[in-house]
Amino acid sequence: MAHLFEPLKIREVTFRNRIAVSPMCQYSSTNGYANDWHVIHLASRAVGGAGIVLTEAAAVEPRGRISPQDLGIWSDEHIETLAKTVALIHNFGAVAGIQLAHAGRKASTAKPSKGGKALDESQEGWRPLVSSSAIAFSKDSPVPEALSLEGIQEVIDAFVQATKRSLQAGFKVVEIHAAHGYLLHQFLSPLSNQRQDDYGGSFENRTRLLREVVQAVREVWPETHPLWVRISATDWVDKGWDIEESIALSDKLKSLGVDLIDNSSGGIIPGINIPVKPGYQTQFAERIRREANIYTGAVGLITTPEQADEIIRTEVADIVLLGRELLRNPYWPHLAAKQLGHDKLWPVQYDRAWL
């Protein structure tokens, strides 16, 4: 029976434990560049003992940023500082992963500390925003342009080029962000996708863009390296994207070379009543793991070592992704190892002078 501190090998990459640093926006970039903040923030989580450290959402196009302060990987010039960060993460025993993203109609917003509202061109924002259909996220949001077929191909290519740069920077895992109401999720959900062409309507059509992105990324991403996809397993609303569609999608993605589904939920429209409680999203990871027969990651208010360990031991998921708990305490994995009785065995895997 697996446990939280048992290593996990996916393809030719071995994670020293089942603890992942979930992608978390830092709102600390200028023009998409990583800087000293990102180096320290991410490397410290590797020192803290996580098995995999994922960057925040890295925009594959400038217009794909959530905020003007988001990380980016749309330029070769972004590689250098990311490569420095990756080298430190690997030196400190963790695996470095990057989340590739496009915000679509949820782009060009102020960071949360500044209210999170839509920004126009006079406020460091940009236009046009793009989406599956010309439907605004909310009544206070700008109406996006529906991507043309040519525009869709440009998005696919942007993900491919970002993947090539990720490989140059030394990342061992790529995660494609198709959750939380961002562009790829906007194509998946019937609440935001009202297209009448091959990218709208049926399940097959609404999943087409994500499948084409995955297929194109897998072609340039080494066979030895894992490919993950983050999804919102449900929109939490009638007539929206749901868990049954997520299971069917996960089965298709596995056949295209995806190794793990990172299961979150929500984000496609505002004002939804989500039953938030500890572990409230783990049910989705469990069903997809069992019914699509693919590795899964569990997220959502996972805070205690015992809770995280139980998720692994009961085969709910293969990895737990922690966000706010690892922001509060980068050394949470060391604390967890001690509380769960693995501290005598686990640290010898990377016995270094800095410990």
C-alpha cells in the first residue's frame, strides 16, 4: 500500500514523495519574467521537502496572462531565469514542473490585492480578449472575441512553443491548465462555448481544442517526461461541465499521452455556491483514477499530514497538491514526515549539508 512518502515514478521521472506544490499565482512578474522572488519562492519549497514544485500559471501568450504581473513563457528571453530556478529545485531534491496557461476571457485583470477587476489599456490591461464565444465572464467583464479557426491554430502553436522553451529551461513536467474558467476550460464548458463549428456543441467538439493542444504538446515533449492536465472536474451548476464528462475526457487524454489528471473544480462563471470543506474535491480524483484508469492529483483544502496520507493510502489519488498550506509553511513536508513517522527514513534520500 502506497503512502505519502513513498516515491512515485511516472515515465522516467521519479518523485521522492507524493507531495506537490500546487501552481499559485505570485503577481510578481514584469513582462512575464521570473525574478529573484520566483527563484526564492520555488526553490525554498524544494528545500522544504516537496516531491514536485510547480510554477504558477505561465502564460503562453502576452494576452493570455490573468494579470499584468503574471509569469510568462511566450519569449525565449524568459528561459534564462526559469532555468536558474529549475536548477535549484533539482539540486534540492525535488522535480521542477511548469503549468502552461492561457486565461482567455478572464485575462487582463488586476491582481487580487488591487481588487481583481478588469483592466483596460490605460491601466496596464489589453484588448482584445479571446474566448470560445463572444460571451463575457460577468456583467462587469469585457466581451471577448470568439477565436477564429486561424486564431485557434495560433493558440495551439503558442502552447507548443512554450513547451519547447520549458524543455530548454530544464523542466521535467509540463502541466496544461484547462481549469478554473480559463481559455481551454472555456471551450470545454457549454456555459461559455456556444460555437456552431467543429469546436462547439457536442462533447467531441468542445473537447477538440484541448485534445489538439495535448497532441501537439506531446509531440515535442520527450517521451521520458510526464505530461499532466489540470481540469475543473465540474462547473457545480446544471447544464455545465460535469464529472461524467471529465471521466470521458480523461480517458481520451490518456490515449493521447497524458499521464496524470490534476483535479480541481469551478471557475467558469461567478456566483456559484460551491460546498467548500476540507478535501471537497478529492471525490473527483478518486472517480477519475478508478474509472479512467489514470494517475490523479487531489487538491482542495488539504492541510494536515494525516489527511494527505489517507488520500494516498486509500487510493483516492496518487499525488496531493497543496497550495495555501505550503505558502504558510514551506517546510510542511518535513513536519508531515515527523508526524507520520517517516522522518527516520525519508531525509536520507537527499542527505546534504544544508539540511
